[in-house]
Amino acid sequence: RSSRPRPVPTRPLALTAAGERAREKFNGATRDNPRYRCEPTNILFDWTFDTMVNRIVQTPERITLQYGFMDLTRTIHLNVAKHPADLRPSVAGHSIGRWEGDVLVVDTTGFAPGVLSAEARTLHSNQLHVVERFSLDASKQTITRSYVATDPLYFAGEYKGTDTMSPAETPYSRYACKDVGDAPGE
């Protein structure tokens, strides 16, 4: 699938004092920005970043989302009721999915601290929790994802948004980022 508009938050994100301190230390024009290190940013923005083609593979036990941007691979476990206690934090976290009718609801925790938005200079802690709802509009051939992200350490409230994906005319291919060394502004 290819992306259409980038995720659009429903309102600006208010930060806690800890979130503001993290913002002050972050410079998105340097290698603080994961993209300048050829690393994925997060599951929210990279899904629709720069109109790269994504791939979705579904089996009875899991759904695998392969992000076209920075080659992030996410597994949504369909046969798991709760997150393991011994999660190894990662950019993608640990995702559990369940069907509510035709809507896939995905609960994700277990994130490594990272960048929510380099452009907005907003970071998240290891307490980030994301709930996504994926729905298919068969007549338009689109998948709409709405999401709510919370992080009690860095966010003073919820971060919400929606995006829509359409089928791609080209196949999925690896991003194959080339780290050029120095980032702008370094």
C-alpha cells in the first residue's frame, strides 16, 4: 500500500515538564533525528512518511506490517491476550491485535525511548502506549488508521491522529538507506 497524507494530529500535543526538558535537548537537524542515522522514527509517522510503499501480510496468528520507510517490520500478534512482562524495548514495541467486527484494534507497548516527531521536536519515553484502529473501506480500496498515543512521563494528555492508505501501483521494496555520516547542522 502507498501512503496518502501524512498523519495529522487532531490537536497540538501538550508536554509535561519532563517532555519539555527532553524537547529542549533535542535538535532534529542533527543526528538526534533517527532518520539521519538511517533508523526508523516510530510506528505512527513512518507508516505514512514520504509515500513509500508498505506491505501487509496476514496469517491466522499475526499480521506483519513492513514499512517502506526505513524498513521497519512490525508484528501484530492476534493470538496473544496480554503483553509479556519481560518485553525488550524497541522502536516498534510489542503489538497485540483483536478484531472488533471489521475493525482491527492494535494495542502497543514496550517502546524504547525515542522520537515522536523530529519536526515538532517531540520525544517519547519508554511509557509510550499506542492504540490504533485499522478499518477497510472496500468500495474506496482504502485503509484508514486512527490512533491515540499516551505517555504519562512526557505527554500532558493524548496525541491523536488519522491517516488513510491506498493500494500502491508499484511493489514494496526495501528502503536501503545510506548513512552519509554528518547530518545537516552538525
